[in-house]
Amino acid sequence: MDRPTFAALALILSAIGIYGLIAYSVGQRTQEIGIRMALGAKAADISRMILREGMEITAIGSAIGFALAIPSPKVFDAIFSDLAVGAPAVYPVVLADMLVVALAATLAPACRAARVGPPRGHLAPLPLQNLLWEPRAGRTALMALC
């Protein structure tokens, strides 16, 4: 596998990972986001909050990756004599690419979070007929607040 193909595959896998992490976080925080909307938060505020959290996670991961990448050419040179490791000038380009990919991967969950509405009947006791089983995305979810 040549280097551009490997780099593209690495970017795609990182985008999938970041998207999955942020989408899961938004899914877990749907009620919190709905309460924020009910208390007056605007959709742009919610989107900005999710984007900021995604970029914070990316910044932390990129900083750790950058710190580990600095000594890696010497380590790989000692282990593999035939391996030609790229120049350190590539590191800022990779960092910028990673931030752009993370922003793109975080946009979809941020837009979905902005469409969350305030919860209905959150404090009212739920009668038994309101507990419905509804198939969603290949799994069964208990929908209590329909």
C-alpha cells in the first residue's frame, strides 16, 4: 500500500471514529439538549457547543499524537533500517488536515443536536399505554416520551 492511500485510509478511519464518538455523545445527551432548548438556548448555541466539544477532543488527541510523533522517526529508524520516515515539515500539514476532518465529522451530530426539541411531559407520570416499543435503526428502543 503506497503512502497516499494509507494516509487517506487513516483520515477516513479517524473521521469515522470522531463521528461515532460525537454522535454517541449527542445521543446520550438528547434530554439535556432538549432542556437547554426549553430554557432558551438557540439552535446555533447548541451546534456551537457540540462543535466546540468535538474540536476539544480533537485538539487533545492531536496534541498527544504530535508529541508521540516527534521522536518516532528515530525510533523507527532504529527498528527498521529500510523505512524512510517523512520530514518533520509534514507534521503541521497533518495537524491541519486532522482538524478539517474532525470539523467535517462533527458537523452532522451538531446539526442533529440543533434539531432536538424540548421534552414533552418530562415531569408528568407516564401512563402504561405511553410506553411503546419502536424499531429504530435495526434495534428496539423503549420510547417513553413520545
